[in-house]
Amino acid sequence: MSASAFHTPAPVRELPPIFAALHEAKNKSGKSFETIAKDIGRSEWWTAGLMYGQAKPELRDIEALSKSLNIRMEYLNEALGESFIPHRGVGEWPPKDPVVYRLYEALLVYGHPLKHIIHEKFGDGIMSAIDFKGDVQRVEDPAGDRVVITFNGKFLPYKRW
Amino acid sequence: MSASAFHTPAPVRELPPIFAALHEAKNKSGKSFETIAKDIGRSEWWTAGLMYGQAKPELRDIEALSKSLNIRMEYLNEALGESFIPHRGVGEWPPKDPVVYRLYEALLVYGHPLKHIIHEKFGDGIMSAIDFKGDVQRVEDPAGDRVVITFNGKFLPYKRW
Amino acid sequence: MSASAFHTPAPVRELPPIFAALHEAKNKSGKSFETIAKDIGRSEWWTAGLMYGQAKPELRDIEALSKSLNIRMEYLNEALGESFIPHRGVGEWPPKDPVVYRLYEALLVYGHPLKHIIHEKFGDGIMSAIDFKGDVQRVEDPAGDRVVITFNGKFLPYKRW
Amino acid sequence: MSASAFHTPAPVRELPPIFAALHEAKNKSGKSFETIAKDIGRSEWWTAGLMYGQAKPELRDIEALSKSLNIRMEYLNEALGESFIPHRGVGEWPPKDPVVYRLYEALLVYGHPLKHIIHEKFGDGIMSAIDFKGDVQRVEDPAGDRVVITFNGKFLPYKRW
Amino acid sequence: MSASAFHTPAPVRELPPIFAALHEAKNKSGKSFETIAKDIGRSEWWTAGLMYGQAKPELRDIEALSKSLNIRMEYLNEALGESFIPHRGVGEWPPKDPVVYRLYEALLVYGHPLKHIIHEKFGDGIMSAIDFKGDVQRVEDPAGDRVVITFNGKFLPYKRW
Amino acid sequence: MSASAFHTPAPVRELPPIFAALHEAKNKSGKSFETIAKDIGRSEWWTAGLMYGQAKPELRDIEALSKSLNIRMEYLNEALGESFIPHRGVGEWPPKDPVVYRLYEALLVYGHPLKHIIHEKFGDGIMSAIDFKGDVQRVEDPAGDRVVITFNGKFLPYKRW
Amino acid sequence: MSASAFHTPAPVRELPPIFAALHEAKNKSGKSFETIAKDIGRSEWWTAGLMYGQAKPELRDIEALSKSLNIRMEYLNEALGESFIPHRGVGEWPPKDPVVYRLYEALLVYGHPLKHIIHEKFGDGIMSAIDFKGDVQRVEDPAGDRVVITFNGKFLPYKRW
Amino acid sequence: MSASAFHTPAPVRELPPIFAALHEAKNKSGKSFETIAKDIGRSEWWTAGLMYGQAKPELRDIEALSKSLNIRMEYLNEALGESFIPHRGVGEWPPKDPVVYRLYEALLVYGHPLKHIIHEKFGDGIMSAIDFKGDVQRVEDPAGDRVVITFNGKFLPYKRW
Amino acid sequence: MSASAFHTPAPVRELPPIFAALHEAKNKSGKSFETIAKDIGRSEWWTAGLMYGQAKPELRDIEALSKSLNIRMEYLNEALGESFIPHRGVGEWPPKDPVVYRLYEALLVYGHPLKHIIHEKFGDGIMSAIDFKGDVQRVEDPAGDRVVITFNGKFLPYKRW
Amino acid sequence: MSASAFHTPAPVRELPPIFAALHEAKNKSGKSFETIAKDIGRSEWWTAGLMYGQAKPELRDIEALSKSLNIRMEYLNEALGESFIPHRGVGEWPPKDPVVYRLYEALLVYGHPLKHIIHEKFGDGIMSAIDFKGDVQRVEDPAGDRVVITFNGKFLPYKRW
């Protein structure tokens, strides 16, 4: 095993090998998701999602990724181009890892109250998880820096028929 | 059954009756969570959480809630005061309701990539779900208004020992 | 137990009592969902969904339902009006009942191929289950009449961000 | 790994290798399921089902598929001919992928109401998932194109004995 | 509790009360399923299924059952007549009770081999569980009497479309 | 992969390789279970069970099987002889494949009523799944041929101690 | 609640009320299972099983139990007589209670080795759980008394057919 | 695959390869667990447990086993010596195999009554599954030989603190 | 509902009513577990366990508890005396409540490494959960007070037999 | 397989191969966790956690580990350095192994009472599993040595927002 294979995050090991290859290239490049995201003109979180097999890139994303990570375009396009169909949902579930679990717990505790507020603010409908974008920021705070995560989805009202 | 009992949201039916009583009073008052939150000087989402049994109020919260919803202070303090221990986690899980499911799905798809970004931005640690605050906003958008949800938790680095 | 209570379908017994009351009234009226749907100007399947707690009516739906089933408007509006928040998802799951199981089995067998076709025809995205309408028809056939069920949802392309 | 192996959809990776080979050939040919379906004189959805191991072809289907995808008839007949027994049910279940989940959710929400309508329209019985055909169409719509899926199964009345 | 309520079999306690009432009447009458089946002109197993809420009777079945068990026709027809929709599937599952478990075990062990034989004898298709009849016999045997259970279902070939 | 390996039924792939080898030999021989069963003087269903690892043959069964399928006796005896301990229970469970599911569904629906009949006909006890034999027949019927499956097990009364 | 109701063991609370009544009577009588077993001429463990709804008594058992626990014969016979059908399997499962868990753990650890020994000592077959008797003894030991539990079941060889 | 590999029992296939090697050696030697147990001066059941990875041998056990099965001591000690940590719990669970299931069923039915008897005979505590020994005997019986299994564990009273 | 009933912690609501009564009395007395523990001469954690139905008191514990909480001795002895059999294991599991979940997570993460250390320090065996005592302390710390929980159980070596 | 590979503990086999390599090196060195912990200046339990992939070392930990276990620094840093993201949660869950199960059982029994005590001693909040340290000691005791495990986590009060 090449040394850099150690860096494949656990959930990536359940995906096709292209994604481990992307992580190897990323590690070799020393680039963060933030840098790669800038290189390809997308957001940081979506870019991470892409490298976990959870998003489908456009041709221009593939080209930019090819440059950013120094992977042959032909190979990358073969793997992530037209014929690539993301199979969404990745990692063990419910999550045992504490980082993901805390987000899950926030839903366990605050999910149903949130539904009630959405109903009050918007009426009967949902926040789309498709027409969706997210953001993660580090916000400095003297009492300890904070993780600020934003879910931003279009409201879709239930249709009556 | 009194008519207003129809308004008890499904997850509240699994909690002690005080919470159904809170929802009845809220419905009778015609107030939204936003208004009640202003009345008690807390945020909207936390206030909804409180009314789903997911938070513990201070004495001043109970006093303000008593006024806001016109419930006898004595009764409310008996129920939600010193001896009240929130048992957190509410509603069926994994969620079948589509509103809560969409949030759950966002974690299924984007949760593990998010963990990776947190690692890059902060190092080895988690976002606290305890020293945590959240926010829900309706953001107007000509292409359809958007639900914007913010999770804001303190970063807690893993200690080595 | 009043005799008509026998007619409450099994999944309705897990809902708030208003829905059993609707089914009692329907049975007393002798009307089918098709007739009630015409009375309220909605489709047959949505109307059935409404009576299983899976949809939220507008005021005019409540008025029409009140007339169609001869239930006091005041009572119905109290139960299904502004403050009513549908908690969607009803009945045991995975289904043991053979009627629902056959639909479930069709997804077990043909669901993933269907995803592939949707990808080919539309690109990366989903069929909305919110901006959705459905239809059920009996189609006569000399070899045995056929159940024809239509799912009709807006295609929602995944956004890149 | 040959580059085209990247295109094997996730659920196909749990099937015997013949099905990955079919998908490789399909990708190399550049043909859609719609085209292959025309080539073999079957419907699009059934053809996709066949390529996910969910259907059993006749000899003439195998011959046509051999031509359409340019796979040696001998090999294909060996794999999908007389001795081939489809083991139906494919992919993780309950589905985490959002495309399949939306169909699943439609059953969670509308499945039991649908059973009630079938009972009203046909009496006590089921829609066959065996004497069954399905169809998927893209219907243009200025408000966004729509996915229209049809389930068409023979009604089978419960026998009394 | 009336003494005869002791005789309600465990799975019946999860059904609407009409079925407990049927079992009470059966116990009071002292009739076996075999006798009741003869009274109503149906088979023994189907009759037992009916009394566990797993079948839908015709009007003439209800009339005959009313006579056989001396239950008022009006009441019985109200409960099991036109508006009654069987919700099939009864009892804890997987079964803990050893009698039902042995049948379940026979499928665990011999179910997949049986599928293979059905495929050889009939081709690609299933045995219907709808156009189905069953039979249970006690067959005397000097080495110990035997339970002989017959499943008899129409073969339904998979349609190609 | 040799072409005939395609014919290994899905549940056999979870067993030790000897069983795949048996199925390969069977496919090469072109013999049905019915023929092999005659060759070895056993019933068809038991013979299929044997080839799914669910039964233990006697020496004479191994000899006959060796002849019937043209497999070297030494090899077969090594694999299925004295030291072979069947590990019973094969295939995914609960079954997703529709053929096996229909049998499972018949138990879901009719299993508990069956227990009641066995109690009436025999008293407190079970049908043995060990001193058990089964049979599958194709019965011609102008309305569609029928699958007739017989479970035949010794009645074992519960002992009091 | 009568005070003696406190003594109903947790698993008994899921059974029909007759079994709680038996435990109340037992507590009032101050008799142990050992004494009751002697009174009715059965073993201690079977007698405990009877009082947890896991066995079916003969008429003479009911008569003796009626005397032993001073319960009216008529009532007891109504409840446990001819029409009583034990629904076997009692208590939460897998067990959380440590006493039952230790037995369960012994099977987790030693169950499969035990199967191997049974195969060596008896050939292909099972130990009956029907023609079965058990025993529990306290064996004095200076290093701490020991619980000695015996399972004694008839060996049933698999039949070949 | 060497022929003797066929004899690896199913649960052993989930353990590290040393255990399959032990079973191969056992099969080659033709020795039963009873004989091996005598060779090493341990009980039969514990010896079987050892060969399923469920026990940790002392040095003298390893030496004796090395002789008994003619396996090189050095190799055996490397595998089962000081550094070997048994990971207890082996085989699918809940068990599908009928031999193990019958033991499991005996607990389902008689486990909670047994707890009650232990409480009566010993007070509040458990039977140890650690300071535990077991025994399996074949007891001849004209009505059919019997499997007699003994669980013998030290009683451990709950400490109050 | 009496006001003090609001104070029954969620897991207690699944226990027999005596335990809710104990919590009511505790709330009325205003005593903490620490105080009650001192009153009865036991540790704080065990005393809390007792009031959650997880321990069995001696007569002197009942007498002291009766005084401490001002509950009639006769009543308390009836409920928790000789005939009381604790059914251990309380609350939803796996835990959704964050307080209990953190302990659970500590095992998810550190449980298997802990097993390895126990093996190194003690050899092959377990820490008893029966001959066990625990302790909870608040330890002041300028960086935030700490919860210090101690598990103290006797080491039990596996016996060889 | 190299002989030392036998020593890989079962849960480590599910981790990337670096962790098996660490255990091999540890076995070859003959060092205990206690010794390695001293070598690297960390606690014993954390060090074990590190070698089960549950902690992230600092550079100085890697350097010390490299010396302690005589593993090339370059290799170790590649594997456990900057890019290594621990995926926490290891081993089957719920645990079947008795050592880990006893800890789990202690939570089943005493977890919810513990939550109540934490609430009394600290108010509404949790014990952190992140700002956490643990300890395991062998405490000599004439009645049998004891395992003493300490969980020490910072108290985190729930924030109101």
C-alpha cells in the first residue's frame, strides 16, 4: 500500500476507487478543500461533497479539478463525466463518529421543533435538500471559536391536486 | 376532547401532558413562536424547543412564558421549574415526516464531507451540540423564498491525556 | 363502541381521533373517495390522503368537506384549519399488508433501474414528492382489469454551489 | 481498473459480474436505455430492470441485446439464458439515495390511502407486481419538466376458499 | 373482564374488538373452526383466517357466520360488511411462538431451494398468495400423527414489457 | 470466470464453494432437480435443499449424486461426507425476492390462524420441522396452472414435566 | 392498585391479567415455586413456566393449582382450561435484564461449539425444545454456591425424504 | 482449496484463519472433541469452545493440543499464546440454524421463569457466565436418546453500595 | 394529574407506579439523592438506581427510605420487600438523550481499547457488573468543573473446565 | 500470514492496515500499553485508544511511538500525521464480547439514574466525551482484585439562546 493510502477517510473506503484516488491527490497536493474550492469556483462544502461521491460535477468542474489536483483530465472525465451517476448517502448510519453524531443529535433534539417553525413561517411544505446550498465557517470567539453551519434550501410548498 | 386538542403536534403526544397544555395555550393565544420568543427574550428556535420538552427554562423564562401564554405561574413553575429534567430526543426516528427527513437527508449526503472540513478548519474535535445555538430565517428570493437554518456550536478540540 | 367505529382502517387508528371521525362520517354518507373528491374539487387520491392525515386542506376544502360529509364546519375547521400541521408518514413500515407491499416490492425490484432512467432523461436530480400529484385508475381489460397508478412530480435538478 | 468500470452504478456492484459487463458495454456504445429498449423491442424501464438483474429475458431478447451492445451471443446466452434465475430486489434498502427515497416517501405518505382507493374501486385484492408493466416519461412543462411514472398491474381479487 | 375473555388468542388482542368478540362467541358455542367452516361452506383455514381479520367475507358468509355463532346479523354486517377493509398481516414477526416459528424455519431452510424448483417447473414467476388456498390435515400415522399443510396458489409468470 | 459460474443462484454464493460446484455440474449436465432426485432416490425438494447446503446426505446419496452429476466420488465425499455439518438457513431474510416473499407473506397472513387450527386438531404442540418432508407439484388448471406445496411434519406434543 | 400488584414481575405485565392474578395469589400464599410444584406434582421450572403463560396445564394441574393457591377452580379452569392456547415467548428480547442475559451470553459464546458436539455425539439433528424438560438446582459450594441448570431434550434426527 | 477445507464449520469462517487450521487438523486426525478434550485434560464443551475462538488456553493446553492434533507447538503458541485475546461471541445471531435456535427458543420460553426461580432460590443476583462450566451428555432412552446439557455457574449476588 | 407528577423523569414512566411515587415523595421532600443516600447509609448512585427500579433494598434500606421520604413503611415494604424482583435495564436504548449518550459514546470509542488493557492488566476475564460499585463526583476545576465517574467491579477470571 | 498477524485483536481487523501493523510491532516489542504510554508520555487508556484508531496523535506522540515500537518515523508520520482523520467508534455494537458488554450493561442499568444525579449536582448539561480523560487501575483486594475505571469529563451546561 502506498503511504498516502493511509489518508483515505473511512467513509471513502466504501466508494469506488476513484474517490480514494482523489483524496490521495489532494493529500499529495497539500491543498485544503477551501483551496480546491477556489480553484474550481465552487463552495468548500460542495467540493468536499464532490470528493465523497455526493455531487455530480459539470465538465468545467472536472477540468478545474484536473488542474487543481494535477490528475489527468481524460481519466477524471472518464470517471466523473457524463456517465457518472452519484449514489448519494455515504458513511455508516446512524453515525457512530462523534463529529457527525453531534449534527445528528441536533436533529434528534431540535428537528421537530424546527418543522413547527418552518410551518409557521412558510406554511405546509419543506426545505428542499436538492435546491440546497450549505456553508461552514470558523467564527472567532474569545470564549472558543465556533463552528457555524448554514443549511440554505428553497422552500417547496406542498401542492394540492 | 376539547377542540384545541386537535392542534397538538404528533411528537408532542409522546411527551408529558404539560407540553400539550402549552400548545393548547399557544393556539388559544394565536401567538407564533416568534412572538412568544420575543415575549420571553429568547430565540425562536430555542423557544420552540422548550415547548417540545427539549430545553430547560430559567425562572425568568417561566415567568415570561406564564405571562405570554396566560398560564398560571404556579402551575408552570411546578411543571418546568427546578425539578424538571428534560429528556431530550423527540419524535419518531429515523424521521418519516418529509420536513424532518430533508434535514436528515442533508446529513446522510453531506455529513461526512462536513466532518472532513471541520477537521481541516479546526483540527481534531467536534462542534458542540450543547454550547449551541440555532437560527431559522425566511429569506425572500424571487425564485422562491428560502429556508436558511444556522447551526452555531462551539468547537471543542479532543483532549489528549 | 359505535358500530361504525368498526370501519376505521387500521392505519387511521394511529392518528388523532379526528380522522376516525372523518371515516365514520364517510361510511355513514355512503360516499366513495371519488364522490367526495368531486364534492371538494380535488383529486381522488389527494382526498384519500387528506382523510389519512397526509395533506393540509385550504379553507375552501374544509368548507366543501363539511358539506360533503355533513360535519359541522366549526368543528372541522378547528381540527384541520390554520393550526393543523400534518405529520406525514402513516401505517406500519415496511408494510406487511399485501396491497401496500406490492407497491413497495415494485420499488425494491424496479427502483434503482428507475433512478438510472431518470438520470438519463433529466440529468442529476430527483422527482419531487412535494410538487407531486398522483392518480389511480381502473382500466378495463378482458384479461382482467388493471390498476393504473401514476406518480407525477416535478423534476428538481441538483444545484451546484 | 478499466476506466469504464467507473460507470458501474452502485447497486450493480452487488450483482454477479455479468451486469457490470452489460453496463460497461452500454457506456462504450453510448446508447441510452431508450435506444437499447427500441433495439430489443421492449420498454425502457423493463430494459433497465433487465440490466440490473431484475428480469429474465427470452432468447430473442438476448439475441437483440447481443447485437445492440455488441456482446458475443454465446457469452450472453450462457449468462442470461435458460439457467439464469433472477434474484429480485436490488440496492440498499430502505434507500438512502434521494432519487429512490422520494418514491419510497410517496408510499410512506400515500400508500395506505392508495390501498383504500383500490379497495373502493376494485374490492378486496391487490395490484399484481408480476403481471405488471411500468413507464417513465419526461413531460415538458413551462414551470419545470415533470417525471411521470406509471405503475400498471393487473388487479388480482382475493380468492375465498 | 368476562371469563371468556381469557380465550382471546394473543394475536387477536392487537385487532379491533370485533375479532375478540368472534372468538368469545366461538368459545361459547364450543364449535371448532372445522364445524364453523362447514356451517358457512368455506374451508377450515380460510375460516380461521377470517376470524383473525385476514380475509373479507361475502354477504352470505356473514349471514352463515351470524347463524353459526349466534351473533346478531346486523352487528356482524356492520363490522365485516361492505366497509370492512382487512389489514393483513397479524401477530408478532418474526414469530417467537414455536408453532409459527417451525413454519418460518421451514422457509429459512427450504425457501430458496423451493424457489429454484418453481423456476424449473414453471419458469420465471411466482406462486400467488392471493389466488391462493390452503389446507391443514391431521394424518394418522402409527409413528405419530402428522400435520399436513398444503399451500396451493396459481402460478403467475413474470410479464415482459 | 467460467461461463457456467453465471448460473450460481444468489443464495448459493454465500455458501462454501462446493455448492457452487454442484450447481455448475448440474447446469452442465442439463438435469433438473426432478431428474437428479430420481437418480439418487430422494424427493425433489430435499435434493434441492441438499444442493443449497441444507441437508446432510448419507453415503449412498453421495455415491448416487457423484454418478448423476459426474463428479469424482472422492471429492464429493470429502466435501459432503462424515465431517460435513450443514449450517441451515440460507438466503437474505426477510426475503426481498418475490418468489420467497409470497411464501413468507402466506405465513404473515395465515400463520397465526394455522397455529389455532393445529391446536384444535392436535392439542398443545408443534409440527416438527425436523421429522419433516415437503413436496412441490405443478397441477394443471385451465385457469392457470397451480403451484401446490405440501409441508408434512410429525406432530410433537409439548411434554409436561 | 392493590399492594400485591407491586409483585407482578415485569414480563408478566405483558400477558393477559390471569397471570398477574396467579402471581398475586402466589405472593399472598407465601409459597415458592418449589412448593407449588410439589403441590401439583410437576417440576419447579415447568410450574414457573406455567405461571408465565408458557405451558398448558392438564385438568388435574388446574385442580391442584386451584387448591395450592386457593383460587376458585371455576375461574381457573375458564382461564387455563381447554380453550387456553399458550402464546409462547415472553419478556423483552434480546434480554436487557442481566440474569437472563447471562444465559443468552452463554449461547452467544458456547452455542455454536455446542452444535458441533451434538453433531459428533448424535449425528445430524437437534435437541427438541418440545419433548423437553429442565431443572434448576442450588448446589452448595464453599467457594460460593452454584446455579446448575439442566436442559434435557430428546434428540430428533433430521429425516431424509 | 484443499479438500479438508470443506469441513470448516460456517461460524469458524468468520474467525482468524488459525481456527480453520485447527478444524482441518482435527478432521485429518479423525479425533472427536471428546478425544481431544481427554488429550488435553479439559472438558469436551470447553475444548470445542476453544476451537471456536471462545476460550483462552494455558500454556499446558497449547502443548497438549499441539500433540493431540499434531500441529507445530511454535506455531500454535504464536497464535493462541500470551498475546491472544479471545473475542467472544461467534456465529450469526439470532441464530437461524435450527440446532442453536432450539436452545435460543428454550430461553425465549423458559428464560424469564428461570430468572424468577433463581431469585427464589438464591436472592437478587445472577448465574455467572464467567465462573461457568458446561456439560453435554448423550443419555440413552428407549423412547429416543436425549441431549442433556448442563449450565453450571457460580451464583453472584448483587452488591449494595 | 397532581402537579408533582410533572417531575417523574421519562424513564421512570415505563416502570410500575411505585417508582413514580418515590420520585413524587422525593420532590415533595426537597431532598437530593445525596441526602437520601446519607439517610439510608448507601451511596448516592446506588440510591438513585434503587429509585429507578434497578436495585433491591434490604429491609433496613426500606425502613430508612420510609423515614427519609416520609412514606408509610407498610406500603413501601409491600412494594420493595421480599417479593420485589428488580427487572434491570431502564430507559430507551440506544439512548437518544445526550447525557446518557455521551457515556455510551465513550464506550463506542474507548470500549474495545479498554478490553485490551483489562486483558493486559488482569488476564482473560471481565470486570463484574454485579459485584460492582460506582461513584459520581463533582470536581472543581477553574477551567470548568468536571464530572468524575468511577466504575469499580471485581475482576472475574474466565474459568477453564 | 506471518505468525504475529494472529495477534491482531478482532476490532482492529476492521481498521486500515496501519493499526494491525502497530499491534504487530507492539507484540514483537513485548511492551504493554502501560510501557508504551510511559514511553510517549500519555496515559495508558488514551494510548490504547490511539492504537485502535480512536485518537489523533501530535507530532511528538508519533516520534515517541516510532521510538517505542521501533517503527520508521517517516512511515508512521505518513499514516498518523497531519492528514490522518480518526473515524471514531470501533468494534461490533451492541457488543457481544462479554468484557465490553459488562460496561454496556452498567449503562443499561445505571445510566439513567446517573443522568439524574448529574442533573442534581451540576444542573442541566452533560459530561463531555471530548474534553475527557479516562483511567483504568488494578486495585488489589483480598476478596479478589478490582477493575477501577474512571471517566473524567468536563461538565458542559446547556446554553439558552
